Amino acid sequence: RSAFVFRSPKSSLKRNFKKSKMSNRATAKRLIERYFRQLTEGCGNSSCTNEFCASCSTCQPLGNNAAAAKALELFKVNAKLCDYYPAVESRPDEDSRLGREMSTEEFSGTFKMDYGLSQRIADVHYLTEQTVCRILSVCEEEGNYSALVRVIGRIFSNADALMKSFRKEEPSAAAKTLNSLKSKDEEKQSDQKLSSSASSPDETPNGIPNSFEPLVDIDAVRRVYDKLLSIDQVESALVNALIYLTPNLELDLEYLDVYEANPDYLNIFIIVMENSNLHSPEYLEVALPLFCKAMSKLPLTALARLSKLWSTFGLPHVRRMMETFQQLITFTVVSNEYDAENLINDDETVVAATKCLRVVFYASILGGEVDVEHNEEDDEDAESDELTLHELLGEDRLYKKGPRVDPLEKELSVRPVDSIKPLIPFEDFVNESVNEVIEMDKDFTFFKVNAETKFSFQSCPFILSVITKSQGLYYDNRIRMYSERRLTALYSMVQGQQPNPYLKLKVRRDHIIDDALVRLEMISMENPSDLKKQLYVEFEGEQGVDEGGVSKEFFQLVLEEIFNLDIGMFTYDNDTKLFWFNSSSLENEAQYTLIGIVLGLAIYNNCILDVHFPMVVYRKLMGKKGTFLDLSDSHPVLYQSLKEVLEYSGSLEEDMMLTFQISHTDLFGNPVLYDLKEKGDQIPVTKENRQKVVSLRFYYQDYILNKSVESQFKAFKKGFLMVTNESPLKYLFRPEEVELLICGSRKLDFEALEKTTEYDGGYTKDSQIIKDFWETIHSFGEEQKRLFLQFTTGTDRAPVGGLGKLKMIIAKNGSDSDRLPTSHTCFNALLLPEYSSKDKLKERLLKAITYAKGFGML
């Protein structure tokens, strides 16, 4: 873990102590390096008798990781260090061609420089593109790359030398380069802003302080790599150099705070990551894992700088880096076996590579289209100073209020929800290998309780699939339910009352909205924490016991009533098949709060709802305001009209006579006028003043998506947050994933359902009636398939992950009879009599699914 050290000149004594401490650390580091080199390469003396030297005939060969550990042990016991015997010596007749020694001890090389007649050159302490090209030219002439290999090996294995390499000639070049990278998309976004604030002269357009901008000549580094990577000997030198370099980087970052002392230390990581062969097998086994571990030790500010810089590199380079880390993760996972005892969370390579991938993830967001401005006000309640019962019981870590915030997200001031279109689709960051082996129950514990000491993949949710994240959310919801149940028992013991461990709703079918609204409204006012209990629904006059199926039907009936157009709470678009809030609805805000509570309860109780909202509703729930682009989904006709106005080449004033006043119809069809600006009917929109057209577009979309439905949506969101405000939902999921959680998928793959269905009571997949059953199901039309799914599971939607994730059971329910098939929707179980013919099976099944309504006891 990196630490920040804030230095203040308090006394000369303190400064001298600090210098002495740093000096001792540097000395120790050099000694450990010498032990490591001695164990891996030897001293060069063929007659060496030191058993801890690779040159000794009795020394056992060690891998790099084992050698690093052994070097630390030898340092602690002050073991013997051999004198160094150079293996390569210069011949006197080559003196005119020799460069001076290229390191303090072990490396020397020979190459010619075209500065004049046999002119000796100074030591090469770092690399430039010109230096590499000259050495390469001489090596190509002689057909021997040994000099180049030695130079590359020496520089790339030395942190100080590599840090100083490939510098830009002009320090201000970084600012000039980044200033020229402002995209057309950013210009379009800036046009939408009503007021623009000038950038600080000390910052680039991406907000990176110029004084901290890395001075690496990226183009030169790429050209050098293009030349070097085609030479096998040089490739090997780069691999070996990286293996030697990275343990030192890790030690420097973890113990010596080198980045804080010199921010140019970041140059090393920038240069190494430009190697386009990092994903190749030569690097995957040792070099790249070590590099990722070192990079993961970088402090937060350094990671943020890397992310900002990489965001300017463009799609091909960002994708290459993403694929490099993904390949390392996949390679490591498939090369190992994980189980409940050997967790993937304990694999240092996978963890380090995932942390590095997070930097690329945010670079992809920053490099794409981003909207960090249009945010909804935070409606979450302020934290109370009073101690909760959870805190008194010592359980406050399990039940932290409010969503987590990724430290890197906070440092960069950008969230995944701010992304309009990232450079790389979010789906490409999901690693299926990780999702297959992760133990979510253990990972959830690390996420909620041991976040400081154990890594949880939920802290990097971009790498997890919606299915995996939904498992984590399920654990979180269930633990909260059990906790509320336990607290209820404690309260009842203290107060002497009958315990009520469930959120119990008793409703009448004919008055379901009134009964549910009154009950939920009372709970939300008197004791909102009861909404965190497990839902238990009872229909008056019916015998059904709610094990999940009764709740499913309750949600369905409530939604049918609420979205009834006769009630007028929502408007419906026949083209998009989507609902939107009715700005002139006569219903009070409590009705909208109820809908928000219902959506929250559906997520909390793992139920799927048949809801048809545009994506902007889920974006607003996650904290974003509706923007012009959202109109394309919610109001496509209006979106297209405003777009055509902006692109219109004729006279807007004469042909369209547009002003800043708009009209729409109310609930009864009467026209309603609204001024987008004060005295809007007197402000014409003209093509000559393009800013007015852009301004009109902004005010129009802001009115339609935000202001006109402000009270309705605020009540709706309030109800939603009553249930989910303490959930990690906002941290783990993006808006489109929240929609999938609530609504499920409308894609129904019955082939996948057939493969995962289990059988009971004497049936098997080879039973004749089972074969007839699946032939019948596959012959049904789309509507009949949905009716069957509704009959068997309580919903006509597929869960997250598709029907293949639905564990359906078909059980034998007696021999041939005229009884209809029945179902336990709580358990997704179909009870099927063994009918005598396929025709009878189809007739009985169709009647059952067509006229199914209500619950009874079998």
C-alpha cells in the first residue's frame, strides 16, 4: 500500500534523521540487488566456491521470485558477497571504437558514433531515439547485436536510467500536444453549455496540471519499439531487464516514496506500457506479473495521471493496454485451479492486473464522450449523529450508509455513469474467466467487512458480469433482511410486543392500489427500516402462502393498475412502446412514491417487473439529469425535430417562426403554453445566431426531461431510495444494468431452458411425456410462450443471464387424468400429470396457462 508523506521543515534534526534513514534504505536496496544478481547471474569466476553464487558449481539454480526472497534472507544475515569478474573484456585494438563503461560494474559495449574521426563518446546514462538508431545502425553493419542488447539491458533494468530516457526536447511540448487533442465531440458538448468557464493556464484541457505532465516523447518511444521488437535478441533483453527492474520498482514505491520525491518516476511505467509485445507468452509468465505488482503500488495521484494521459492516446493504444491486462488475467486464471480454500482473491497476479486494468477503464471513459455536468441533486438523507443499533452491536461495517466511492473515480472527478460513449465498450472489460471461478459469498465478505486487508473484485465492478454482480447484491439484500429480522426480535423482547419479522402486506385484489398505498405510506412514515425486511404478501380470501410467487403476482397487479392510461399517471408512446411521467397528472406525489418503492422492493426481493421506461429514467435514478441525447430514446420525434432545426440551412425565422415558447397538451387534451425563457414568445430563433438554436435545444430538453416532471420524478426517486439507499446498487451497476435487474430480459431462449430443467417424481429427460412437452412448448407462438413462463414462474421475463439461469422443475403429478397442470411459482415448479397423448397434453396445458389467475392450496 502506497503512503503519502507530507514533509514540513520543522527542525534540522528531523531533516538529518530523514536523510540518514533514506541513505540507509538506499544502501540496503543496493546490497539486496547485488545478492539477487549474484544468485541469478553469478560473479563470473568459474572457480567460485560461494554456495550462494550462481557461478559456483554446487549452487542450485533459482527462479527470479525465489532468488528475490533468498536475496532478502542473505541480506539479513550479512552473507558473503563475491567480487565481480567481468566476462567480456575489451581488446586494445578496439579502443577507437569503444564506448566507455555503460554501468558501474557489469555492462560494457562497443559502438561507433558519427561525431568525427574516432571520437570517444561520454557514458550513455539514458536512451534517446538518436542513440538507439546509431547503435542499431552499427550493429546491422557488423551483423552483431550484442552491443545493442547490452545497452538495452542496462538501461531498461535501471530505474534511474529508464526514467531519464526518451525525454522531450521542449518541456512545453506536452501542453502543446494535449491542447491540440480536443475532439470535435468535446466542441459539440461545449456548444451546449450556456456559460463556459475558461481553463486555467496551468492546466491542459483534460485538467492535467502542465507542471506534472510527463515529458516522455511517446512517438519516439513507439518508433524505437518498432525497430527493437523485430530483433529476437533484443526482445529477450527487454524481458530479462523488466524481470530485474520490477522488484526494485515495487520496493521503491512501497517503502521509499520515490514518486512523491520525483514525479518523473511515472515515466518508467509510461515507457514500459508502450511495448506492444507485453501480451506475448515471453512476458506473461514472469515479467508482466511483476510489472503489474509494481504498478499497483503507485499512489493514487500517479494512477490518475496515468489514466488521464492514456485517455489522450486514442482507441488503438488504449485497447492494446486493456487487452494486455485482460490476457494476463485470463492466462493466470486458466493456468491455476481455484476453490473455496484457494481463492482467486488471493492470487497476487490477478489482483494486481485487475487494479492496473482499472486505470485503463477510466482512461477509456475519459477518452470517450463524457458528461460530468448534468447531475441530479443528491436526495439522500444526511447522516445522523445518533448511534444506531447496528453500531451499538458492532455491526456498523456491514451496514454502512450510502454507496461507496472508488478512490480513483473521486481523484479523476468522473464516474462510469458520466460516460456517454467510452472509447471501449464496457462489456469488453468483463473477464469471463474471473466470473467463472470467483466465490461471491467470500468476495462479498471481503467487500463489506475486510476491505482494508482483503481484495474484493466488487471494488472493481467493471470486470464482473451483471450475473455475478447480481449475486453480490443478493447477498447484501439477504443479510439486511436477516439483520432486520433479528433486530425486530430484539425490539419485541425489550418492548414485550409480538415480533413482526416481515414486511407484511395484506391486500384485496379489487383494491390493491389503495391497500398497498396506505400500508406502504404508513410504513415509510413510521418506520422506513421495515422496507428492508423480506416482503410477504397475502391476498385476502386466498390460501396461497408467499414463498416468492405471491409477491410476483402482487407486483404484476400493482403495475397493471398504476400504468393504466385511464389513471393518467403516465403517458404512453405507441411507437417506442414506452411510458413517461405525465406532467399534468392529477394524482398526488404519494402515488409516484409508491411506484418508486415497488421498483426498489422488486430489486430487494429479487423479483422481475414488467416495466417499460426509457433509459433516461434509470440514468436519473443513478444521479444524472436528462440531456438532449436522451430524447432519442424517450421522445424520438422531438429529438429528430430539434436535430433538423439545428441542421436547417434555410431561414428559421421566416420558414418556421420559432420562438422560446413551446406548447403541449394536458391530461384533457387542452394546449398548455410554456416560456423556455422569460418572455420567450418574443424571442425569435434565427440561423444567424446559432447559439440561440443550441440554447433552444438545451432549454427544450431540460423542460421535457427534467423541469416539467420534477415533482413527479422526485417523489418516484424518493420511494426508490427508501429501499435502496444503503445498497451497493449505485456503486456496482450502470443504468442499463439496473434496467436489466428490474425488468429482466425479453429475449426468451427456451432451448437453454430445456437444457437446465430438472425432473422429479419419476420423470426424466427421456420420458415420452417430457419429449412431447418440449415439442409442444417449442411449437408455441411468442405470446403463448410468455403465458407459459408467467404460469410457471410468475413473470414473463427471463432473469439476468437468460432462461438458462432459471432452474425450472417438472414433477410428475399422478397418472393420466383430466386435471390441469399446476405450478408452484415460488419454486418455478410445474406439476404435470402423465397424460396419455400429446394432443391431450397440449389441450390441457393451453387451458391452464390461458385462464390462470389466483392462488389456492393443493
